[in-house]
Amino acid sequence: MYNNRILPEIRDYIAGHRIISSHCHHLPDEEFSNIGLSYILENSYCAWMEPAPKMERDAVDVYVNKMKTNTYFRWLQRSLLELYGLELSGDTYLELDKRIRAAHTDPDHHLNLLRETCNYEYNVLDNYWAPGTNNGHPEIFKHTYRCDSFLCAYDYDIKTQDGVSAYDFAMRKEDTPDFDSFVRNMEQAIRAGKANGASAIKLAIAYFRSLDIEKTTYEMASEAFLNPNPSEEQIKWFSDFVVWEVVQLAAELDIPVLIHTGLGMLYKSNAMSLRLLIDENPGTRFVLFHGGFPWTDDVLGLLHNYKNVIADFNWLPLICTNKAIEFIINALETGGAHRMCWGCDTWTSEESYGARLAMEHALGIALTHFVQDGAFDVEYAKYVVTRILYENPKEIFKI
């Protein structure tokens, strides 16, 4: 049981705290011009579990009954209730849709939710469909420079799983006739990305390849470039080399590298696969995402042994709230209060608020555990909140 005085005090402090959200995929303004209930469900993590229902009473009730225990849905439901006064059900879906649409007739509603309701000072935006951009809102979004497309650039025509090619935004085919020019142009593009305001480099490669990054040579990597029939081994040599180049350049530019760990391909996407890369690049700051779920102990081990590792538990409170509570406790015990941060990792403001509510719940319970256990007092718990939600990301992203 949690003390009925301590937990509310800590939760209230979290709820009122200004936040720098370390990671999001917030959609551009135009996506919110005709937004309703179906759009929010379709562009939420709920859609990973169950397709959005037809907007019919029975279909909605079936959907809710299927999803009620799922944490993606649980926190989105809570968000909809607090924002629009209704939970989703077969009896409420029409009125809920009406209220959402009415609110979004104000073109600034989605941004006001982020600024005022979620209380974000900034969000670090990963615009994977347009790398290195900030949705035209530098006043609230600090953007990343996603480098996944460089790993596929051994072939002019190959795109990432998100439909992006390095030759669409970072370099031109006619300027990249050989491997030497590719390496040079990639480096120039990343330098330009930093100069144009990127606050971090992002690698989400666990969605399309393993995280076991080996140290390969220039000669090995060059074998795949413009090879009409490269082997799987040659392709891996190429992409391993690119990752190594990117993280070494990140150290030179003093910019953190954000790496998706855990859920993805589920084949060597556990964080411990990155040990060699982290070990041999001590000057690079590695921000490991999602607590590495489901292999959370991997992140904890790396956090303990490597001072250049930061544990970002964005998404984790939505994936599995109870695991997030456990992870926060363990990460604080193994790494301390100065190498953790959190972001909403969502596409819409409605789900972002749900993610914030999930974080408040998980962080509040985790810190209450410490206070009740006698590890520290409520005032230090508040200090930890400020470090995780504001001071740490401010320092990591140089905001």
C-alpha cells in the first residue's frame, strides 16, 4: 500500500511540473485540420493492438471490451475523459467525436494542449517522414536528425521502412558516384543538420535490422556500395560502418545519439547488443530509448557500467505501466537521478496527454516507494522529478 499523504503530494508536484519531453512524433498542423475520434484512435498505439472500430454502437462496445486492460487504451481513455469529459463507449462515441471536432476547429488547439495541458516547454521531435524538420514550430519543437536512411544508401533506390531515402533529402545521386563521396556527403549532411538546429541524432534501426553493430573497415563497407547484388553480409558491413561513423561524428559535434532499443524486430534489438559500440565510443552520449522493453535489465546493466549512457523511459509507461514503475526504481538505484529522462513518444496531443498521465502515475509510485522505504524524503523526491523531467533533458539536448 502507498501512503495516502506521500503519493498525492508527489503526484501533484509532477502534475504541475514544467517538462521538456525528450521524444515525440507530433504530426504537422495540417493533419489536425479535420480530426475526430477515429483519427485519434488510428494514430495511436491502440491501433498496434486492434484496428479502430467502425463508428457504430456495437462495434465500439466490442472494441472497448477487447482493449480495456491494455495500457495504450487505458491512458488514452483517461486523456479523453479529462480533455473532453467522456470516456469512449457505445453510448458516448458520437458525442465524444463531436467534442473533439469542435475543439479542433481552433487550429492552435493541438499545440495549446501540448503547451498548456501537457505543460511542455519543448518537445524533441523525431520527424521521421521529413528528417531534420520541426513542423514549422521552433518555439515548441527541438528536432532530431534521423540517420536511418544512410544505412540503406548503398543503393540509390532503397528506402527505409518509413519510405525515406538519403538521396531525397541529404545528398544527390550525381554527387555520390562512389563510396568515398558517399562518406564525405553523409558527414557534410549531418554537420549541416546540426548547424540547422538539430538537438540530437536518432537511430531507429531496430525496426529493420539487428543492433549488434560490429566494427568493420572502410574496405569491407565499400563492397556493398552500388553493388547490384550485395550479400547480406556485405550489407551489414556497410550499415555497421555507417553507424560507427555516425556515433563518432556525434562525439565530435557534441550531440547525443538517441537509439530505439527493445520492441522492434525482436531479433537482437535488445540494448546489450550495443555494448561494443558504447564501450569503444566513450565520448559519445547514448540515450537508450524505452527502457529497452522487454529486456529492461540490459539498459540497467549498461547504465550502471557506462557513464555515457542515459536511460530514456519514453513510451514505456504506455507499453506496460507496471514495468515502467519497476524500471524507474531500478534505474534510479543503478544510475542515479542525473542520467534519466522521459518523453511522450506520440503523434497526437490527445495521446501525448495520456502518455503524460501514465508517466505521472509510474513516476509517482516509484518515488513514493523510495520515500516509504526510507531511501530519501519527499523533498529529494521532488528534486528527482525536476532532474528527470526538466534539468536532464535541458542538459542532454542543450536547450
